[in-house]
Amino acid sequence: MQPKNSVLPEGYSEFLASLKRRVQKARLKAALSVNQELILLYWEIGQMILERQRKEGWGAKVIDRLAHDLRKEFPDMKGFSARNLKYMRSFAEAYPDKKFVQQAAAQIPWFHHCILLDKVKDHAERLWYIQQTTLHGWSRNVLVHQIESGLYHRKGKAITNFDKTLPSPQSDLAQETLKDPYMFDFLGLTDDIRERELEKELIARLRDFLLELGSGFAFVGSQVHLEVGGEDFYLDLLFYHLKLRSYVIIDLKTGSFKPEYAGKMNFYLATVDDLLRHPDDNPSIGIILCKSKNKVIVEYALKDTSRPIGVSAYRLTRTLPEELKTTLPSVEELEKELIEKKEPSVSG
């Protein structure tokens, strides 16, 4: 119930805001501390199981009995199913360094690790997803989406001229921000679509579009009007990137890349820098998204371009290019997943 006296002393609002921030910070710190203790406990249990299996040859049936006895001894605690104990063993086997577990792995929730253990086999790739989850606060669903879309293999793969047109480290950050290809499978469209229809659908699914673009993108508008020399021009999509501190123009093309697209984007960038860019902003960046591209043609088109431009392809379906197919599960992995799904679900 709100107090009857509505007259507040001077500075009360600022004081309340500071208290809220302090409470939120404390709650986050407490939650992180609990998660770190849980992750470390699971790692230690996994290590102890591994040690017994290696020294004394314990099999899977011992884990089943162990799960039963632990749940009986600690009925108020979740997470002691046989399946979860096997995850603990796999977790300890994947990360033998306790210091790494304390400093990096414990920064994300346990079930995120279960996803990574199931879906990512390469250690370097798994570490990258741990770092990105920590940095961006990805939920489990977002993490699954990023893994299944092959983000690790697409990040920073766009063909650009950033190394020649942007200062370091701005050029490195900009390069890492772009992907190739972009996955627009969430639209449910076929390749037979016009540019304006593609733009309209992307705006209608803006949340999914922003997730695919990546962290830091803020939507400014579509068909943004620019007047130059008494003539009208329209940008397909305009964003502002909070980390790059620059405008990002996206030009959508439903066909293959053509050299003249780079010239048009160069014109757009010069115009945006002149009309919209704030003195504190970094140079604007252009992204040309095409259905397909020829690497050699793109490189020649960008070779003498004075402004930062990147060229990427996009996919409207989940059909992945050859270089990403190695991330798909094998028949053996699919069979293993089906067998595991027959076991009780992980408690926790």
C-alpha cells in the first residue's frame, strides 16, 4: 500500500534509483555465486566418477545406482538423475582444468553446458560459445539457435574492405560483426521473392532479424529517405550499431552480386555521413546482402572503394553451404541422441 503522504523530499527519485541498482547488482551477484558453486560441485562429482571408472572400471550401471542413492540421501536436491550424472562426467572430461571451470565455465548456467556438450564437439568452438553466452547473456533457446545456425563458422566471414577503410581496432570489430551467410529461414520464404517483399518480411519479423544480425544493432528505419541534389533516394534498411558507434546501411538484393552495387553503396555511405552522421560517430558502414556472390568479383569491386563495405550472402532455408555441413550430426550421433531421449529427462 502506497503511503498517503505523496510529498517527497528533494533527491528522493535519484536515491531510489540508486538503491534499485544496488539491489539488482546484489541479486545478480548472488545468483552468479550460486551458479558458480553448482557448476564447481558438478565438475567435482564428474571428476570423481571419471577417476573411479578409470581406476576401477566402473560401468554405466554404477552411475544408475549412484543416482538412486544420492536422490534418496538428498531428496530436496535436484540434478541427481542418472542422465545428469553422465553430463557431469562428460563435463569433467571436456574441461579437466579446474581453474578454467572456475573462471570461465562457471559464468554460464548448467543447462547451457549440457547443450554445448550435446551439440558442439570441438573444444575451441565450445569455448567460443561459452564466451559469447557470457558476453551477451544468451538464453538456452538463443544458444541452441546460434549453434544450429552455425554462427561460429559464419562470424566474420563476409568479404569486406574494412582493413583498408577503417582504423584498427574499429576494422577488426566491424569485420567480426558481419557474417556470411546470414540465415533468414525464420521467414519461411522461397528464393522466388522480390527485394521489397524480402524487406517487408524482415521488418515484420524484426526481433528475429535483429537476433540474426547480432548484438549491438538498433533499428533506425526502412526505406529511409535521402534528398541529394534535388532527387530522392531511399535506403532499404538503416541501423545504428552501439559498439561500432556508426550507422549501418543494408542494401538487399535478391540476385547475384553485381559490381555496380558497390558504387551505389559508396554513394549511400557518403550521403549518410554527410546528412545523418554525428561528429562523434565513426564512419558509416554498408552491408550488401545478396542471394549469391562471386568472391573474385566482390574483391575487385571493393578494391578501390574508399568507404567501408561488406558483402554477404543470405539463405532463406536451412540448407547449409558445404563448409558448414561438418557441423551437422552424423548418423551415429543421431542414434545416440534417440537412445538418450528414452532416458528420464535431466532434473535441475
